[in-house]
Amino acid sequence: MTNFKYFLQFILIFVLFSLYKIIGLKAASYISAVFFKTLGPIFRSKKIIHANISKALPNLNEFEKNKIINEMWCNYGKIFAEYMFIKEFRNGKFSKKITIENQKILEKIKNDSSPVIFISGHFNNFELMAMHIEKSGIKLSAIYRPLNNKFLNPLMEGIRVQYICKNQIKKGSAGTRKLVSNFKNGQSVALMIDQRVSEGIKSKFFDNPALTTTIPAQFVKKFKTKIVPIYIERLKNDNFNIKIHNPINFSENETLDTITLKLNKILEKMILHNPNQWIWTHNRWK
């Protein structure tokens, strides 16, 4: 029954992607935003989303929470539509839609011999961050979690490998070993730190304990690497601004716990900057 459901999902998504390609980015983005705003709450638990927002932003009233949720679903839909135009983002056709803050930081990383760890979260449109880093000439590995849908996953992996970051590392112990090997060979790492991971540690996130990855902290302790936060924001008319933050050097007396907590604090500031542009659907504090 599960395979049948996944196959139907794949057919629906394939049809939508084909339609989006025909009608163009602007129309596809609008239609997909409406589609996700209408149907998203049917497929994702409203209870989890409301609980997440209440934990992170306890002072908001119901109207404010619902406004964030509606805007989040619209953004989710736009990201979905934009997958069909990643090639155009990659080859420069839509280059005017993306502005970069602090490109000089990426140029310095490219020219230095030491790889770094880029950290961020699932903001709008998060795929464009790794794409831009790689386009800037930085050797990069990106960690990803395969989709549960075995029919859809090869399609999405193909898009990511071809247009976003060619070195896609599957999440897990084998992937981590591959990541370390690539890092030793000079490849920087792009990593989302906002999802719950079973192999992580409990670290405060918006003052609530949340299982959080320690991969960045482990690289800091083992290789004394720098951490580079990166953030993307959707602007008016579906333009984007990518901000590269200054590299962070942690002192030797920092622990896995203190490093992980500080990175969570950085992520919190990114989320608070635009709460409607973070994906609140993950069961973050389970």
C-alpha cells in the first residue's frame, strides 16, 4: 500500500513539474504557492507545526501563528516549483534574481588551502546556497537525507547532483566517513543543522532541548576547522539574497556541547529574522 501511495505521489509530482516547465517560473511559482497553501495542511500535521511555533515563539497570538504558517506553505510551494528551473539558476539565466552579501569571503575560502564547514537551515530557497558555493569555485560536499519515496528520490537526487552540488553525501555513518575523507582531500562541507537527528545530542534550541547534529563541532575539535554560517532570504518578486557570514574560529577549550549550542543560537537568529521563511513542519523537539 505504501509503494502504491508513493507511486501516485511520484506521478502527481511528475505531472506538476512538467506543467511548471511549460508555463514558466513566474506562473509556476504562483500556482504552486496556492496549491501548497491549500493542500499542505492536509498532508502535514497542523499540531506539530503549531507546537513548534509555540515553543520557539511563545508570545505570538493565534492570528500571528497562522500568518506564519500560511506564508510558510506559500514559500514551500515556490521552492517546489523552482526545482524545475534550477538549471536556469545554475547557468545564469536567473542570475539577476540572486544578490550575494560578502562574496569576498567565498573568494578567500576558495584561495585558501583549508576547507570549511558551511552551516544553515531550510530557508527559502535553501538549495541555492550550496549551488552558489559550488559555482564560486569551492570544492564542496553536501549532506542530504534521501526521500522516503523511492520513486521520487532518484529524480530529486539527479537534479541535485547535476545542478546544485555534484558531491552529494547520504546522511548516515557511511556518509560521515565519506565526508571526512572528502574533507581531508580539501572539500568543504555544506550542512543543514536544523533537523532532528537520532545520532545527535540534546542541545537547547529556542530554550527547549532538541536533538542536534554534532558534525560541525566534531570537525572543529578534530581539524580545527572554521564554521561559516550562510543564510538565504526570499525578497520581493521572488528574488533572493544570500548572506555569507564571517568564518567562526572556536577556541580549543570549547566542547562539542558548547559549540553545538552556539551554532543553534546562530540558527535561531536566522529564523527570527524571517519566521515565515523557515520550514516549521519537521518534528524538531520530539
